[in-house]
Amino acid sequence: MNLFTDFEQRLNEQLLSVPAIAEKREDLDFTRIVVEPPRDPSHGDIAVNAALVLSKPLGMKPRDLAGEIVQALERDEDIAELSVAGPGFINIRLSVSYWQRLLSAAIREGEDFGRSAIGKGSKINVEYVSANPTGPMHVGHCRGAVVGDTLANVLDYAGYEVIKEYYINDAGAQIDVLARSAFLRYREALGEEIGAIPAGFYPGDYLMPVGEALKEEFGPSLLELSEDKWMPPVKERAITAMMAMIRADLEALNVKHDVFFSERVLHEDDAQRIRTTINDLTFKGHVYKGTLPPPKGQVPEDWEDREQTLFRSTEVGDDIDRPLIKSDGSYTYFAADVAYFKDKFDRGFNEMIYVLGADHGGYIKRLDALAKAVSDGEAKLTVLLCQLVKLLRDGQEVKMSKRAGDFITLRDVVDEVGRDSVRFMMLYRKSSEPLDFDFAKVTEQSKDNPVFYVQYAHARCMSVIRQAQDVFGDLDLDSKILEDAVKGAIEDPDELRLIAKLSEYPRVIESAALAHEPHRLVFYLYDLASHFHAHWNKGKEKPQLRFINAEDRQSTLAKLGLVCAVGAVLRSGLKLAGTDAPDEMR
């Protein structure tokens, strides 16, 4: 039950009973009308901007129009109080009976209370992580993994058909370097003194097991082969080993993908998929033969001062045209990107979301251009950039991992502070902003540690229920019993304020899905937990707010209904964030 959608529908119906609005209804834009919580809760439960939006096209003063809208809304029995504030905002305070019915709905729906149908089954592909399979995942990948995974969870909960995808960059020069690095470790495993790792090779000790495995399988036979002969088997086994490591890292972070798409597939059968995509774009007039001027600043890897096959991307919003086929006939990295996008579009996705690192900002315009060209503007593309994560320990920056050699791995962080702390804190700031992650602070058991504070609120809910069952041995907490118990019983202003905070959950889910901002979810969970803890503390001074009254079974049932609803929303939100909702905290 979405309170704000409910009153948006009621408002639209009542607006048409206002003569001035009904007379010009065809000329008015109702889509700009917003029904939302007021900035100051003391002003009411709902704020409406209808008079401000509609006054100008109607030629009326906003406050005068607001007065007429208020008269129409007074007929709604669920509205207890109406007022006009400022230039024409309408503030609404709801009746106690409405809050009781909303709480009953929250109890009935349980963990589905925030579920939405706004997605209407629309197919969305969310691609995230997509780290090169050349080593363990580092902490930069960690943030994108959590943001992408949580966003996909929220979109699914909001009614979209979501596929979580990982693009394996297993073709290209970096994979050749991986194979050479693994072959070096293979020689080391055979007893050769390899000395310092050469510049340009992958230096971490994570390739030592690959070298040992190659030794076990091939013995010294690979040493007798030329590079073009040993490269394919070494490359294959190195990629397999790296992906196994990456999958294990993702599992430790509770990150799940539905599809692992290999770039090598695009290069099979003489790169048939890439050729087909380029042919399609050629027929549409998006491809031509030409040269590119030297770029300003750093020269990109795929620039050549000679004729190439180019994508006319400037005609679909890019800054410069992009090379697809080099002068020697080989395909550029971007050509594979174009074919990969077409593959997604051919699979029926009408929206693609890419979650990329901050250093990929330059990719946005070219991705947007290829989306327009490949889909003829039918597909929506969104690129989310995750800014850098700075790791701290008591305020001092942490910079290196023994395992990786030159960076902190994702697994290092998860192993030290736990999956839940990592996931929650990676979301506890908008992804477009830098994030400081302090090992000391995320393990504190205090209000300053958001994940502990939210999980403790859920554990406290479960503790109340256990205590009530100890007091009333035969207590039946069936949802129907709790639904009936809260009607006519939950009416204290402090309890109603907690229900009001609870009621925001469906709106938070929809706004997080539409804006592609999963941080809104954890912000809300912290806010709800704060309200619940505050309500708990008020019970110390106000006996009527205490959840358990050994002398009043029916009152206890009503208050347990409120506790169960809060617990269900916390459980639902923590699940979407990929974290646990513990019943106890030790």
C-alpha cells in the first residue's frame, strides 16, 4: 500500500471537482503535481504543490486556488486537517483510522509491503563489475559490485524484469600479458629462478597456483614450444583460474550474476557477430571510411594517422567519430562494445544500465551514441559512475595488499570486517561521490556505524517478540490477528509518527528504482531504525508506549503488530541491500 500513490489518485479525482480546473482540464499538465512528505513533519503528513503548478495556466493566485482545492479535499473522510502554507503549498494531516488501516496493510503484506509494479515487466540489463580476468578484484570493483547488485535487486522488487550481467573482458592485449605472466610462474614452479617480475607483467602472487597447476598438467613440455603454441592452453587455463577467483570473491560479497558473457564469443567464427553489427550500421549510414585528426591531450590506443573504418558517432551525440576497424583489418575494442550492445538489444532488453568505475567517464558519450545507432533510439542506456573508495584505518590511509602486490583486494576487506559491513557502507553515500571507508568505524557497535544500527533495530524487534512470547506463553502472532488488533488501538502520536516513517518505504523503493540510486534504500533504513530506537527509548518514560504489558494482552498484540511491521520492512530492505537481518546481536 503506497500512501502517496493513494492520495495522488484521490487528489486527481478531487481536482476535477474544482470548477476552474474542470473547465480547462485539457490544457493543464497534471504530471508536475507532487504528493510527498513535507520537509518539516510538524506541518502535516503530506504536502501537495497542485496550486503552485496549476495557478499560472489558470490565471489565478496560488493561495486562492489552494483554498478552492482545500474545500474539495475536505470531503475526504481520511483527512483530519488541511492548511495552506507559504506561496500555496497544501499540507494534509491524516486521520488516526487511516494510519491504523495502513499499519494493518503493512502487517498483512509483510516483506512485500514495499513491492511495486512500476516496472510493469520491462526488461532491464544491469551490467556491473566486469573486471578484467587478470587478477583478484580490488576495492574499486567492490563499490561497483555492491551498487550494481543492490540496484538490480531494487529494480526487481519494483516490478522490472532484471538480468544481472558480467562482461568478461577475455580478449585483447591484457589477456596475452596474463598468459605470459602465468607462464613465468610456470617456469618458476619448475624450479627456474625467475628473478624480479618484468615491468608490464602482473606481479601478484595469485598467479603462483596457476603456474603450479600448469606444471602438474603439462610437466616441462610447454618449455619446448614456441609462444604461439603454448599461448592458447596457458591463456585458457589462466582465464579459467582468474574467473574462479573472481567468482569466489563475488560470492564472499554476496554478489550474484545471472549471465557471464565472454568477449571471446564475439570474436568466434572470424568475428561474425562484430562483422554483422558493423554491416547493420553501414546499411543505416553510420559507418564510413576516413581518417581522424590527432586528438588533443593523450593519444588513445586505437588512433591511427591513416584511413580506417569509422563509426559516425558525432551524428548521434558523440564528440568524435570512433574507429571500428584499423587500417590492418583488425577490430578495435570499441567494435566489440558495439557488437555486445547489439547482442543485449537482440535479447530483448529495452533498457541497459552500465555500472562503471570513475575512470570510465569518457565512455559515456560513445556508449550513448552506439545505443542510439544500434537501436534506432528505441533502447534507453544509463551509465552510473562509481567514485573512488579511500580505505582508512583509524583515519590513516591503507594502500597495499600482500596478496595482490600493489592494491587492496576486495577479499582483504571482506575478510577483515565482514560482508554486511562492506555492502552497507559501500551504499552509504551516493555512488557519484567519493567514499571514505574506515575499518575501525565500520566495526563499532554504535549509532555511528550505520549497518550495526540498522541490524540492531531488527534484532531488537525480534527480541521484543521473544519477550512477549515468554510473558504470554500461548501468544498467537498470526498476521490476521495482528491486523485486527491494531485497528482502534494504535493511536498515540508517537506511534503514528513511527507508522508515518514506515509508510515511506514503498515511495523510497520507487524513487530509488526510477533514479537508479540504491543509496536511498540504506539511508531510509537508517532513518527507520533511528525512529524505532527513539520510540523504544520513549517507552522508558511513557509506560503507554511500551510494547509489552503483562496485564493487557490485547494492547500488547496491537503494539506487537507495529513491531512486526517495522521488523518486516527492515528485513526486506536489508535483503535488497544484500545483507543479513540478524535476530540477535552479540
